[in-house]
Amino acid sequence: MSRIFILFAFLTTTFFIGGATHKSFPTNDLWKEDVLNKSNAGEEVFSHIIDIAYDLYKPLADMNNESLTINKKWNDPTVNANCSRFMGTVTINMFGGLFRRQEITPEGFALVLCHEIGHAYGGTPYLSTWRKMSAEGQADYYGAKDCHHNIMDKLNLQESEVGPLSFIDETCDEHFTGKRYDTCVRGLQSGQSLANLLATIKKEDQPSYLTPDPTVVNETLLSYPATIQCRLDTYYAGVLQQSRPLCWFKP
């Protein structure tokens, strides 16, 4: 085998690993159910949410001496989102197929985007230390704790209805007042929205904030938490500014 071929193989492998993408949801075929209406007014909200996130996080990318790109793939039916960091560029892909899912509210879509931003800027624990890409649970936690309410502060959306509403109202009323109460409600509703989509993908029952995962891990999980309930618990902890759940995080 020639040295040139070996060098090419090494560079190709390095590029592949370095540019690996991290997705919000498991691979699925829900794209087959997508119906794109070219006149759908939802594209405006889809684009507006992405623009807000870009404006909020471009300064952080600049401080990190890298560029940030958030691609608006409205016509793509993919029911997912992904993020990669390579050669000084963070690239996030957001798909219209995700936004159009009946389980996903606009606020829920924003939380997915925050999950992807969380991979790039959510901190430890890392999936990849040298690329500083945050673990799946940390991306969920950062998205709900630090990113989502910042986007909600700049959006003007009508109230959505993703239950259990009485529990969400009572919980947020206990912890926050004023505008932070509203963003708390939207945050918890968004978490439920994402969990409902995960339940559809995995063909499982929808989880609930009323039934937290009792699992206590022996070591921090870097991949997706083992249960949908654990991811929902992570959204809850982030919105309420609480510690990361023990169902995936080992202090």
C-alpha cells in the first residue's frame, strides 16, 4: 500500500470523525408522513426562530473564534436536527419536516434548536473533549436551562396547549413570576412536546412530568439517556434551574 494512499485514508478518516454530526432524535422514517404546503405560513415562524437563535449565539461563536451557520432546510422532510463542529465552523441543520410534525409546537421546535446549540456551547460533560461537543443529556439540559427562555423572550407566540397544564401552571407559579413564569410554562410545554415526538418515534407511551425516572446511574451517560422519561426529566430540571437528573448524570 503506497504512502500516498495511507495518508489519504488517514485524512479521510480524520475528516469524517472531526465532522461527525449529533442529532436531536434517533434516526426515523417519519419523513414519509410529511406533507409540505408551499404556502404554509409556518415557514415564517420557522425562519424567525432560527434568526433569533443565530443573533443570540453568533457573538458567542465570535468569542470562540469560530463561525456559526444555521441552515434553514424548510423543504426537507427530515424529522430531526443536527449539529457539527469542524475546522472552526459550527453547523446546525434545522428541517421543515420536524417543524411540521403535529407533536411539535413552535416552542418545541425552538427547544430542539437549543439542544443543537447546546452540543456546541453547553459545556461538560463532553461527547468529544477535543471538539468540545456536549453530551446528549447536557445538550438537553443546557437547551432548557440557558437557551430556550432567551429565545422565548424575543418571540411573540400565542399560548400552546401541551399538558398536563394544571401541573405546569402550578409548578411555574411556585418558582417564577412575571415574564419568567411565562417562559417557564412554555419551556415545560416544549419539553413535553419533544417527549411526545420521541414516544411516536419509539412507539412508546408518552411520558409525564408526574412520573419521573427513578434510575440512578453509576457513571454519567454521554449518549442519549436510557428512557424518554429521563429526557423529559432533564427538560424539567433545566427549566426549573435544578440539578441535572441522576438518571443520566453522575455528580
